[in-house]
Amino acid sequence: MSLLVDDIHLGYGDLPVIKGLSLTLNDGEIGCLLGASGCGKTTALRAIAGFEPLKHGVIRVGGQTVSSPDKQIAPEKRSVGMVFQDHALFPHLNVSDNVAFGLRGLNKADREQRVQSLLELTGLTGLDQRYPHELSGGQQQRVALARALAPEPAVLLMDEPFSNLDTRLRRRMGEEIRGMLKARGTTTLLVTHDQHEAFALADRVGLLKDGRMLQWDSPYQIYHRPASRYVAAFTGRGSYLNAVIKGDSLVHALGQSPLPEDRPAGNEVALLIRPDDIRPDPNGPQAKVVARQFQGAEILYRLRLDGGEEVNALFPSHDDYPVDSMIGVHLDAQHLVLFPADQPSGVISPLSSDAV
């Protein structure tokens, strides 16, 4: 079913936490609320689950209002499932009983069939008699997911679902769980502070800051067409080049580019460059390698252009250039993103001080 969150406000006493949050998920879509600690993303999830009352706005699941200032449907009656950060498995129940916990309304045969189907879906077949302490972190995560899916909720909520797993397992679990949710057509909203996790799992991503939604869009648009410098900095590395608008062209240290339609006022602007926007080109402007970071299949370079400006560039590791070498480059950006020039330029990395 669809999920609609329309202009919700909530807080604790006189302290506002969520300030006008809106988002929409269609049936079967996976969305993600992304942001730093304290931005309000978990509070928003709790409000959708029914654990926090609204001061303003409305939440609808499948077209039915489940939360508003004068209406609050109980969490267990919302057809909303939730996977908690710490899994919250019952230690005294085995895997099968944990998954079946919310199925007391079914007869024994239907309950057992539902449990076995979910154990097969989540790769837990044969582990039904084990207890949580006998499982790995990834297996516990699957049990929590199976338990949340067992009542066949209209919407599934996931609170930092992979935070307790190591990096390698998080990536593998993310791929597996996205496949499971898509196969079942389960509308899902998760929260995370990890942009890589958000991009890998979600169809739509919303970046929150201080309780406000800065941008709700596809991962591609969030990364390549960020609505603000904060969004650009939070969602990946990048660089800003000073640029000048001359007629229908944009002139900068990497040459000249067609002027995009969505441009800020004034003739002087800052051009956002992502590392993958730059390509080696023996006939292009010369740049000096001032630093490099080997990343396996790729190498991240910091290049100093003529005039002293620096940019990040990400090349395949076969393009191996030592520090202090000179290389030719060209700009290969599909979308030029411009910001006002009165804000700081230079190299940025996620959550840097340039993210204002």
C-alpha cells in the first residue's frame, strides 16, 4: 500500500523535532530517511509507527488516516511492521516462535505454513529451532525481518537495520533484503545515517537536517542534482570551482561548458564537480597530482588545476598516476549544478564544514 506523510510537525514539550516533513511512497516502493544523528529521522519513523503523536499534519497508509492531531490509531492496528535497530528478538523463543509471534490470529496449520514460507524467503530454513544467541548477526537480522513481515503489513519500517553489522555483511544484507522486499512488493521506509546504504536500498531518498526535509528524490538526483550544498556534501565527495557566466556558456578552470537552465542569479557562480565527473584526457587542461588514495578498483586523486584550484577525481586503478605527475583531464558531467558564488569553494568531503 501507499504511504503519505503530509506536513507533519512533532516534538517534545516546547522542543520541535520534526518541522513540516512530507513524503510519499507508492505501493511497493522503498524509501529512506537519511541524515546525521539528531536530525529527527527516527522520530519521524516512530510517528509513522504510531509511537509519537502529531502536533500538525497527517499520516495515511493506503489512503486511510492513521495519525493527525485529533486522530491516533494504535500501533498494532495500523498494518505497519517495524524492524528495530537492535532486532529486539525474544531470547527465550526459538526462531520459529519469534517469527510466529504476531500470528496468533491464524490457525496452527496456516501459522506454520506462513512461518516456513518466511524462513525460506529469508534463508533461514533449517534454523527454526535455534535461539537468538545461537545465531550470527546477519541471521538475527533476517529473523527480525521475517517476524516483521509475518503479519503481512501494508508498510514496513526499518530503524538503522544494519548498524550492528560489519561493513561487508551490511552490504550483502542490504542487497538481499532489497531483493526480498521487492519480490514481496512491500512498501518500506528505513532510516540510516549512511548514504551508501541509502543509495543501495532505496528507490527514493530524503535528506533531513534539523527536522526538515531538504530533498526527497531518487538516489541519482540526490547525488547528481543536490538541492543545496549540505545535500551535496552529505551524499558524497566533490569539489567546487569558481565559474563565470558569459553569454550561453559557463567558463571555469576545466574549460567551457553549456550553461544549464537552472542557474543562480549573478554572473559569478560555484560549479559542483563530483569525482566521477572528471576523466583523463591527454588533450585536456593539465593538472598536477597532489594526493592519491588507492581504493582497489579505483584511485581517488586530488588534482591541482592551473590557477591553484583543486578537485577530486576518481579514475580506474589502471590509470595509475604518481604524486607530482601532470595529467590532462576534461569535464564529463552529465548535469552541471551551480550554487551562488558567495559561499565557500574548494574540495569537500561528506559532512565537511563546507556543508552549509
